[in-house]
Amino acid sequence: MLGDRKQLPENFAHAVVRLAATEPDAEVRCQMVSTARRLPARQALPIVAALIRRDADADDPFIPLLCWFTLESFCDTDRASVLSLFTTAPNASPPLKGEKAEVRGEDAKDSRFLWNSALARQHILPRLMRRFATQATRADLLVCAQLLNAAPADEHRKLLLAAFEEAFKGRALPLLPGELDLALARSGHHSLPLRIRRGEAAAVEQGLALLADAEARREDRLACVRVFGEVHQSSAIPVLVSLARNGADLELRKAALASLSRYDDASIGEEIASAYAKLPSALQPAAQSLLTSRARWGLAFLHLIESGHVKSAGVSADAVARLRKHNDASVVALTAKLFPKPAPTALRADTRRAMEKIQAALKAGTGDPYSGEPLFTDRCASCHQLFHKGGRIGPNLTPYQRDDLSTLLPGILDPGAEIREGFANHLIETKDGRALSGFLADQDAHIVVLRGFDGQDISLRRDEIVELKPAGLSLMPEGLLDGLSDQQLRDFFAYLRIPQPISR
């Protein structure tokens, strides 16, 4: 109630700071930080600092984010006060009347008590660095330099640099102030992807050599593949094409195909189209995403379908939607010929008939989840997780209501009828002529991250986008249960509906 006044009596404010360090009730601590959000910085920030230092709250579902929301609200209006939490010695709260002055040992030290807090490392410091880096004004970038310089140990600098790089995914680095350049150099962790983003010629050359080195660490090669898809380096085209066509690692090849969509070069479409029929089936969705992203590449892909080298049944619905999105008359006409739009129907009567057939099969016997696991892996796990196994394209099925067939079956048999929030397919048209689709994996004021049916993320600056709109289309294909015998259906659903992971 005192928070309604937007300022606390000074003695009361100091008492709240003391209580924040010892209060055992999480709901009370939530109220403390919620009230702090309404106070001036000089009263709010000491409360937040006292709560941040409580390691036990690092895994709380609310308190860490409430602390961040309060802290972030002062990043513009009281930037120096926010920064001082991590760069200067904390001020001990003065005692109340009749109370003996006492300063705890950890408070008497410098600000390292906040740097070493689990809550700060997991939730506050990365967000703080990303927040200022994303703004990217000179003043904000100078704050990034101050944070790096104030970091008390190497582990903290690594944490900040990872957050700094995250802020620039999908865009090139701006011209950095000299102070930040120096802080990055002193950190000793000026990574190769970060240097490539800055356009350093030596870093670009080193990155391309790394891509071509089959003996190099997979994680390092993946990072370089992705960064060449976010910054334009035409010298990367032949290396990425070679990796996409001939690489041994499937994930690297998928990432290379996604990165190639950045480059408007006719040779890319020709190379990938000519190799398409020989690509592993697991790689073809990524190749479809690439070939249908630009009109002239799409035309080469359509000619493959027209000639019979590629079966139209194997082309995903979202790839067809991208082809229809292009303004090229030849692409539109050939797409209409090869993929005529079905006549609209009022209700999917076939869905109800299929549901009744499956329910009858399930009632006729019992299934074996061990036999059902490979069926799920083959048909669903590329997109969906179940008990930490599987892809991240569609919703995680673990917390889903999997024991209720009345809600489960319609979603499998007619996936477009109801699309779960956050997984709606979106179409994006870019200024350089690309048509992209997928669901919005992440977005902020500057960047949109699109995750396609191939599981690859494409980062786009908002100023690159001409149009972004829902496609009204599910990424999940129909016919997932086609071809299964009654016993296989029982096995499949026995695995899908298990309440806990099976062990072998």
C-alpha cells in the first residue's frame, strides 16, 4: 500500500532492504520487488540488489524476471545507478533508531557479491549486456565497455561476451567506440564470429578455412556457418555450397543451406537444384526452403518437378506457399499448374472417419511402447520433443494432454484445423526478393528470427522486411499415420501416451 505513494518513508525503505536479505516467504519477496518497480531508483535498486544476491531464488519462476523488469525500467532514466550496482561498493543501509550499526562482511567488500550471485549470472548480467548492446548507441556501447572492465573474473567476461554476441545475431556490428574495442581486446575472448561480424579480413579468411576443415570442432564450424548467413560475405558462397552439397555432417549441411539464402546469386540455385535428387531425404526440406526462397531458384526447382526428377508429393505445403508468394509470372503459373489449389470444403468429414477407425483399432488390443518409439522417431521426432528427445520445430509434447484422444487425434489428422499459439506459420517477404516462411522463434525491435520446417533459424533485420503476415498454414504435414497397421497404431499411441520416459 505504501508503494501506491510511489515513494517509501526512508526508514521503511531501509527496513525493506534489510528484510529482503532474510525474508523466508517467496510471495512476500515477489511483492517487495513488484513494489520496487514503482519507486525511485535510489529506493528500488537496493531492494533489487538484496534480492539478487539470494542464490536460492535463481530457480524461482517469478522472482528473477521481476528483478530484471525492475532493473531494466531504470536503464534509460537512471543508467548510472543501475551500472553502479556492478561497478562500485554497495552502500550499507543506515540503521534504524535504536539499532546497532552492522555491516556484513560480504557487504564490506566490493560489488563482486552481485557478480557471483547465481541469480545475477543466470538472469541479470546476460540480459543487461544484451539490452545495452541491442540499443547500439554510443552511450549504450560505452556501458558494455564499463561492464566488461568491471567484470571481476574471466568467467564473468565470457558470460558478458556471449550475451554481446547474442545481441548482434542477424546483423553486422556497428562502429564500436574505442573504449569498447579496448575492453574487448583486454577480455581475451574476442571470438572469431564476433570478428567476422566486424568485417575483419583476416577473420573472414580464417572462418572460411575453418568451414573447409573437416577435422575442426563441429561447434566452431556451425558458429561460422551461421555467422556467414547473417553478414554478407560473397567469398563464403563457394565454401557454403560445397559444404551443403558434399559435407559429411547433416546439421552443418542444413545450416549451410539456411545461410545461403542470404546471398542473391544465380549459381546457388543452379548448384543446389542439380544436387537435389541425390541429397539425403533428411536434408531435402532444408534444400526446399532455400530453393523456394528466391524466384529464379524456385523456377529451377519447379522445372525439376515438371520433368519428374522430383516428386510433387514430396514438396512441403509451406514450400508451395512460398512459391505462390513470388511476383514472378513464370513461377506463379508453373506453381498453379503443378500444385493446383484444392476446392474449399466446409468440414473435414474424413477426419472424423479416420478418428473412429483409429479409436476402434486402439480398443481392439494393446500396444507396446518399445515398438512404438521407432515409429514416433521416424514420423514425429524431427519436429517434436518428447521427454527431451526430438526436434524443436513444433511444440514440446511432454506437457501436452496426450492421454485424451479427443484432443490428440484431430491435431494429428488435421493439423491445420487448430494451430497452437506461437507455432503459426508466417510468410515474410524481404527487400532483396526472398520469400521465407516458418514460425517466429524470436523477435525484438530490431530482429526477427524465423524457424523453418527444416529446423534452421534465419535472422532478419526488421528494415529488411517488406511484409510479415500469418500464413494460416500448419508446418505439420498431413498423413503422418498413413501406412500404419492396426498393431503399429497401437504401438505408436502406447509410446506417445506414456506418462514417463521408457528405459531399455
